[in-house]
Amino acid sequence: MKHQLQIKMNEALYLRDPESTVLGKNILKHSVHLIHKQGFEAFTFKKLAEDVGTTEAGIYRYFENKHKLLVYLTAWYWGWLEFQISFQTNNIKDPEVRLRRVVELLATTVKDDQQTSYINESLLHQIIIAEGSKAYLTKQVGEDNKLQFFKPYKDLCAVVGNIISECSPKYKYPKSLASTIIEMAHFQNFFMYNLPSLTDFGKTKKEAEIISFLNDLVFSSLKKK
């Protein structure tokens, strides 16, 4: 895929734009690898600094704390995913076909986008599945929301919700269904590999079955209307 990707980030998330310098891009690159490898709880700026080959003070010049860094990464991912959905459904006229394509994109393992060498989207996708909810399941969620930290996620839900409304204009819950299938795609993937008794896909571990389940959930809901 040939494209020049530019994702506008909320300036309140960082002290210095990490995408504007080589060190900043290395911070993003190594943080994705380190969080994926060790988990967010074990992740520290001290470990990140050692991994990057800089000082802790150097990391703190870009991000106030590791929570802001996680929110930055999740916001970046949602912006990237919205771009992918728009790009890959742009020429699909039938809204039902477009919605099925969206479900497939949400539930399929992400491949690393070579256009963004400083972020491995494949690893970041796994972080979103396992750690992404920690960006907003916090005591300061209200304040973070006022600062519009979650706007990329809301924008993605709006895009999916609009496609749902195109499929069924009288359906009353397009936003709720949109956020449900986005989260469900992640939960079912996580459960499939880690808590298989909570899914029907624990034995087969096939993403195609998650896609089938989500399509059944979505279109069964829409057909009722």
C-alpha cells in the first residue's frame, strides 16, 4: 500500500512532538516493543531509556508520564485504523458490503505498515487488545476526556456508526453498536488466546470465526429493524 500517512495528534499528550525528531521516533518505536514484551505495568521510563540508549530525563522531555505515552499510542492507533478503514472502503458503494469489510478489518491481525517505520502496527494492535482499556479506565478519565484525548476513538466509532446507519437508517443504536463491535473484536481475540473458555473459538483459534460471530451479531441486530 502506497500512501503518505499523517495522523494529527493532540498536543496536550506530549511535551515535545515525538514525531518531529529522531529521538522522539525512537521513543515511540522502543516503547511499543517494550510494552508488548513486558506489559504496561512493568514498563518504566527507566527501562525505556536503557532500551533507546538515552537518559530518563530525555524521555521526560517528550512525555510527562507513562500514562500520557500509552494514551498517545492508543490515540495514534485509532487514527491509523480510521485511515485504513476509510482507505479500504472508499470505493465500496454497498453499505452492507462496506460494513462487512469494516468488521473484517477490526477482527483481523494487523500487519506492520512499512510507511511508518517508527511504529510497528502489528505489535501496537496486540497492545491495544491487551492494554488499550488502561488508557481510559482510570480515575482521571473525565479530565482526560475534557482534553479530548479520546477523540480519535470517538471519530472511529462515528465512522463505523455512520456506515451502520447507512445499512439501517431506522436503527436506533448505531454508536453503541459501533463501539460494541470494536471492543468485542478485541475482547474475543484476547479471550481466544488467553481465556478460551469464555469464547467458542478457544479450540480452533481462527479469526474467521470471530468475524463470523461479529457479522452475525451486527446484522441480526439490524435485521430486527
